[in-house]
Amino acid sequence: MITGIPSYRSPDAVMQRVVALCGSIENSRVLDVGSGDGLIGRALLPRVGPGGSVTFLDRDPSIIQALARDFAGNTRARAVVDDASELRTVRCESIDLLVMRAVLLYVPDKREALRSAARVLRPGGRIVISEPVNRPLYYPAERFWGFDLSSIPGIALKLQEAFTRSPDRDVQAMLDWDDLSLAATVSDAGFTDLRMETISEIVNGPVLPWLAFLHARWTPQMPSLAQVVSEWLTRDESDALEQVLRPQLASGNQRLTIRNVFVTASRG
């Protein structure tokens, strides 16, 4: 039976792929960095067996408090507040498997975060990384956010510059890398036996009312299109952008490139 390339448009699909990449982890000490609500760690906990453990780590105290309540009395699960760039609460060389899902795109200093990961892993310990890659939404400028802006190239370049050259480090963290540069950073942090898989999907964007689209903020770190237009474009440029974007949005002709990268490596 011939099967197609898998889609990773849902968190469950990503979780299943990450779990598969973790392989056999019985009796392993697992660290779920940037765990959020614990989707990955919860899936791995039954696989570590009675001799293993899963530590859920996140910088949001409210998330960690909720996880601690969920696993109260479970000696194989613990939840700690910490930053992915530092991992101060984790002993050196104490972890067999470290997992990151949609974490590094929010970290300005990815090199430091990966060096911290290498520090807490035992020699030969493994890291599994899953990240969405956002740069294809902004490059080339004429395909900004999957729209055809080839008829207004000057405006397209302004939009690209407004987002990709933001002085905000949190915004830069989401856009100043791609899958290849991530792999190089993992290698530079001291990891070996590196394997990378990138899946790109081109899908139709959602059909939204124009004003809702203008003012939407797709992540808390990113400004809305309305904010960028008001700060970067003249009134004539704003009108020209609306004439090009609005019909494409209404007709569903937006073509979004969704890219996910999966990296596995071992600590040297």
C-alpha cells in the first residue's frame, strides 16, 4: 500500500512523530523542556516504565502548578519552573532524553539553550526537537503570508522588512532562523549523529472577514497587520495593499507554506 507524506498540521500529529523519534526509552530519565500542558511528556510517561521518570519543565508557574496537581503522588513525574535557556534546576549529565516541541522558536539565544541541553544530558544522551519554521511565510516578499504581491513589490518589501527586521528580540527569535541553520546550531552545541527531517505543506489560508484578518495577532509576540500598515505604509500604499490582499483573502487564494522540522542528535 502506497501512503503519502504525513501532515503535521495538528499538535497530535506532531506529538506522535516526536514520540516515534524518541524510540525505546524504558528506564530512561526524560526531560520535557517547554512542556506547556505536557502533551509530549504525558505520552512518554507510560513508555519509561517503573525505572524511568519524566520531568516537565516550563517557565510559566501556572502551567507547572497544574501539572504538579495532575501528577501528585506519582513518583515518576515531576514538574519544575525553569527557563529553556538555562535549565538551572537540572543536574549536569542527569538526563537520558531531552525533548523540545515548539520551544526554540521563542528563544532568542538558541545556541545557549542547546548548550544547556547538552550540559544536562549524559554522554550519549539524546535530544529530539520539533519546531515550526516561520521564515517561508515572509520570504520571498512577493509571496508574503502566502499572498501574491508581485504587482506591488515595493509594498511587499516594506511588509517583509517590518516583520523580519523588528528590534524586538522575541520577534527576531521566531524569524531569524530556518531548518538548516537550526541543524548547524545543534551541531555547534556539541551534538553528533544528527538527523533532520523537514516537511513542507502548502495549504489554503482561512477565509476571514477583512477587518478580523487585519487586526488578528497570530502569536502574542507578533504585531497585527493593521499595526504594521499604520506604522510603515502611506495611505496610498495601504489602499493599494487592500486592493490586492482583500480579494485573495475572500476567495481563499492565500497559499500558506507550513514547514515543520524534526531533529534528533546525541550528546558527544
